Amino acid sequence: MSKAQFPSLRMRRIRQTDWVRRMVAETRLSVDDLIWPIFIQDGKNQSESVAAMSGVNRLSIDLAVEAAKKAADLGIPCMALFPNTPADKRTKDGNEACNPENLICRATHAIKSAVPDIGILCDVALDPYTNHGHDGLLEDEIILNDETVEILAQQALNQVAAGCDIIAPSDMMDGRIGVIRETLEFAGHSDTLIMAYAAKYASAFYGPFREAVGSGDRLKGDKRTYQMNPANSDEALREIALDIAEGADMVMIKPGMPYLDIVKRVKDNFHIPTFAYQVSGEYIMLANAAEQGLMDRQSSIFESLLAFKRAGADGILTYFAIEAAEILNS
């Protein structure tokens, strides 16, 4: 640390002009850092606003293809797809997850056919497909870990067959990364990436997302027996160490901003590609505050995204991806 004192040292010298501030910036945000999550629904030429997320729509597959073209044109490297599965296809065992003609598989195939150079990340969990809203099989109010993992492995295989590039298990079942990796290897998909939701916390910030995928009203009980306790930090490092050992290529922390300390600890300890999800609750806080004139929208978006990068994240899943990319490119 410098021993220079005022007035020899004036910290404001490196802040006085825009070009100096840009030249000495320690953290930089680029379009390459962005993953854009979108919601898929049935139908054709259908765009339905998500009531809980102002400015976010559920898209039919044809419109999702057009959205992917726009994302690719802006340089966004990857999209994450989430389905709003029709009610009549949600069952206790969530077997629609393994249907090769389900919403996500059809959307993945359509997008990769039209925009082959954009990456597709698919969520692996049963909550969009179960009638009880849980990420796994439910029996007598208990989530069955090992039985769920076997179905998740088949779900992952199903998504890869449709063209998925990154499998992203978000279920938080024990041992699922190892089983999924082994299943993919056995099926000849050794190049498929796995981005593990390695530290997914039981959070109040998921509420708007559950409305977007149609699982919120169905949820029986809560997810605290498998999602992490927000009070715990060391536990996250144990989870991540296990997922890396089982074959994860990348890891994700979710939610994002309330858990920036976890992002930093993970990056400092493991030096593995580390991602954070700026979840729906984080999105609406910023979007709603901007709509009410309480904060500048562009400044608050960029400050929040820079915080992820400053904490050590290699990339961010954010519903602001298109807006941020347009501004960065301009």
C-alpha cells in the first residue's frame, strides 16, 4: 500500500475525465458476459407478458427463434430456455421432461436449426413438469433423491438429443452431476458442457420466475429440504467441490446479488468458470424502481452487472441481457 499522503496523493486525479476513468477501470462488462434467459410457451406467433415481470414475455417457439436471431446479432453467446408447460402435461412424476417433443426440445431444435452459432442452455429439473411444483419426485411429502436423479439423467439426454449445448441441473439433488455426466458419456455426448447450479439457495427472490413458468401456484410446501440455507457459506464450497469432482465444467450461484460473497469465495477457491443468475426478484426490484422514476434504469442495470464481475463472476444470466447488449454495442 502506498505511503504517499495528501496533497502528494490525490485520488481524484484518476477520476477527473471520462477517458481516464475508462483507461484505469479494474472491471469491465462485455456482451460476452451475458446469458439471456427466456420463457417458452405453446402456440404460434404468441407473446404473452409475464404479469410478475414487467417487460418480460413468454414466447411461442417461432418468436423464440426470432429472439435468438436478435441475440446472436447483438453478440450474446448463449440463451437459457425455460418452459411454461401446459397444465394437462404436468403430472406427479413429471414424465413430460423426457418427452422428445416437449416444449424445450422443440424450441432447442428450432433455435439451433435457425441460429446454429448461439449456445443453448437447458435447465434440468422437474418443477416445470410436475403438478406439485417440486424439482423432484414427491412421495408422502418427501422428495426422493435417487429416483429423481435417474429421471434427471434421462431429461438431460433428451435435451442434448434436441441440440442443447449446456446442461444446467438446477434441482439440487445429491449426486446428480455424476450420474448425468456418466449418462452423457455412455451415450457418446462427451463434449456436452455441464453448468451445475452448485449453490442454489432457498430464496424468496424466485417468486416471479415461478409465476413465469407456471409452477408457483402448484407448489406444495417449500424447497428447503434440497435448496440451500441462506445462512450458510461454507456449505456452498462443499457443494461446489462435489459437483466439480463429479464432472461439472462450470458452476452457478443463484440468486446473484444477495450472494456475491459466495461468488467471490467460489472463484477464489476453485478458479473454475463461475456464473451468477440475476434472478427474477432481482430483476423486478430494478425494473420497477426505474419505472417509478426512483432510479436511473441504465445506470442501475450496469452497476448491478458490474457487481457480479467485480465479485469474480465470468458471466451473468440476466433478463436485462438484450438491453445491456444494445447499450454496450452502441
